[in-house]
Amino acid sequence: MKTSIVVGPILGYERGDFYTVCILTDGLAGVPQLLVAGKKVAFALLERVGSAQFWRAEFQPAIPGGATGTALTYSLAAADGTALADRQDQTQWTFYVPGATEHPRLAYTSCNGFSSAALMRDTSEPYALWQKMAATHKEKPFALLLMGGDQLYADAIWSAKAPSAIEAWTQKNYADQNKATASAKMIKEITDFYDALYPNGWKSPDMAQMLATIPSVMMWDDHDIFDGWGSYPAERQNCDVYQQVFAQAERTFKLFQLRGAANNRSRLNPAAKHYSMGFQFRGFHILALDNRAERTYTQIMSEQNWADAKAWLNALDGKPVKNLLVMVGVPVIYRSFATVESVYDTTPWHEELEDDIHDHWSAKPHHAERIRLVMVLLDFLEKHKADKTKGVLLSGDVHVGALGQVWNERRQVGLTQVISTGIVHPPPSAMAWMGIAATTSDTPESIDDGDTVPEMLTPPGGTRYLRTRNFATLYVGTDSKIWVNWICEAPKLTPTFAINL
């Protein structure tokens, strides 16, 4: 007799040769075990999620020498030896461990969900891109899955129907909402909502299969908390209700996406309030920046976050770095919202779309921080010119795929930006995109000393903006270039780009 798993298994990559498997179970007696590579590893109970139990097991598979990897199969068992099965009644899963000198294949995704029930209702095949990933993975396995934000959408937290404490709060005026203290009933409603968020948001069989068979690394963005988190005025951001919501979003993020607070192997600073991570995976050095945990109306990253990120980069001085991937949820290089931002500046009230504008690195309060990020990364690339290091920004959020570049002519160094989004969330409608195009601009601009120019590019074989659902694949070819492919829902849009700055 098999016992079902509520969520999982979630296969994670930590650092070096450390991997994890996490599961959420309900009503399981005793401690379950992970069976992999002929070994048994006992799970550790991290926390209860409602009536369910969240478990984590860490293991170290042998890394094959050379440029050829190996496939490993794992299974799970209850304390009495009963096989544990996922929601699809599957009891075994296989993943790929690349060889020590192999150039592994990576996948990058973002925006895995719907921002409204209407969008979900009107999307005929919500998980078509996960099916495409499964087919691609079967043909040539991915060794790592990078998920850059909005792994699910928590916006429905504000859609509670009466009678509920949350619904009653939403009926108050703006000032009274900000003054209100979350009641015990409201806190329970918030806790119950986030306890159910991942079991409901990650129940797609196609997605579940990929999370079980490709080791993943995840970094959150706003919808993992709720739309626009960190881009609200201080009186709203710091109000008790918002802070109670953030606390529960953070709790479940640490479990399901970071795979528990015990995952401190890749965090830049486990004692800090941010969750930025840095690690090496074969020929890739990967820096995943947390742009949400400490975000405010006027800052994206705290000074501690900046210091930890620069310390990680500085620790690579004198070491060979071939490929630097930097994960940022929102694109650093994108269309300018300056025109529409100036219109909002003339109105005395806080408008809904203003949160979206303040989410962008190009928003006025974030201009200096955007320049700071670009310069920190260009400085790093200049120091590693002898390695011919390629720097790539990986981002999502905007629901279109796109390619960007920032280049410094004087120093002859530059960054490429790959936007891949969304794997589930639909792109803007034709009418919505016309509005975006009419009120924004992608004219190349100069920042800082005038020698540094960010601009949007058109990838060969595609359009400048891929208004179709997509995910990206990355691998290093025999020519030492990073080859990027956008796998798109629209079959005619499958651009490929080689990064060789």
C-alpha cells in the first residue's frame, strides 16, 4: 500500500555536491526515508504546515569525473517501508548529475501562475510550457532549473469573501486600513491561506514532474508574497496587516522554495534578513539576488545585501570565472516608464499601476541603485577580462521574453540580459501591449558617465519582444559561447542567441 505525498518531491540543489529532497505529507507516522544511490537518508521534520508535515533530506551523490554525467533514481519510503507516492501515484524519480568537467544544460523560468482567476479561466492549456520542458528534458536532460520569481501567485489573499476578517479589513478606508491591527482571526485566515498556497499552486502533474526530476534553485519576487510587495508607500508597507501577510509568505517561501532554513549552504549570509544566494555549478558561477525581502519604496536591496553580494564577488578575485549568471526578478534593462511615471507624479493619490512602475529598476527612486548594480557587475567583469568572463542577467516579471545588453565602450566590457517569462502566466493582450508600447520607450539610453549604454536587442530568429509564454535554456557550446534558446508556446518564435561578450 502506497501513501500519497501532498507536495513533492521537490528536488533541490544547494552547493558543491549537496542536493536535497523535500516533501509535504499529511498523517504520516514515523520518519520517512530517502533511498538514493544505494543509501538510505532519514528525513528531518522542519515544520508543520496546517495539519501536514514538511520534511527535508540532504544527500551527496558521487560526481562523475570527466565530461559525462550519470542518471540517478531515487525513491521514498515511510518508516514502515511502505512506498511513498506522489499525486500521480509515481514512486520513483530520476535526475541527471553532470560530470565534473561537463557543460551542463540549464533551464530558467519565471511567472508560474495567474494573477487573476479570469486569466486562469481563459487559458486553455495552462501548463503547456511545462509539458514542453518535460519533452526537452527527456531528449537532453537539464542538470539545473533556475526559477527567478513568481513561482506562484498569492494575490488572492485579498479576495476573501464575507464573512472574513480580511474582507472586513478591505472594506475600510485607506487610512483606517493602515492603522488597523490584525486580529487573531485575521492572522489565522492569513496563515491558512499561505498553508494552502503551495499545495494548490504546485499541483500540476507536469510541473510536479519537473520539480521532482530537475534540481532547482528558486528566488522569490512580488507575487510569491502578493502583487507589488515592497513598492508601496511606507505607511502601507509597514502597516500591521501587510506585515502579518509578509510573515506568512516568508515562512512558506523558506520551506517550499528555499527548502528550509537549514539550507544555509548557498546563502550569502544566513544571519541576514535577505535570502541572496551564491554558488558555483560546474562552469557557471550563479548569484541569485533577493530583491524583495528588504525592499521598500526607495530601496531594492539593503546595504547588508549589497555588502554580502560584493563580498561574494570579491572572493572570486584571482579565481577563473568563465560564466557569471546573476538572477534578478525584474529586468534591469527594459523599456523606460519615464513618461507614464511623470503623469503619476502629478496626481495626489496612489494608483494601482503605480506599484508596477515602482517595481522597475528604472523607476526614479531606484535610478542610483540600478547604476550601482550595473557598475558593480561591470567592475567584476573588467577584473576578469583575462578569463573572458561572460556576464548574464537572468530576469522575468514582465510576461514577455526579450534580450538586452549594457555595454561600456571605454572599458570594453558588457552584460547581456535574458528575460524569460512567463512559463504559465499569459503575455499581455494585443491591446494591452499597444498601450505599453505607446506609453514607454526602448530608445537606448546612457547612464552614469555616459559611456555605459543599456539597450534592448532583437534576438536572431525572433522579434524584439516575445509576446508568448516561454522558458529559456542555457548551455556552453564547444565554441565557449553561452547559447540561449527561448522555448516558446508560439511555434514560430524560437529564437537562439549566442553570448560571447
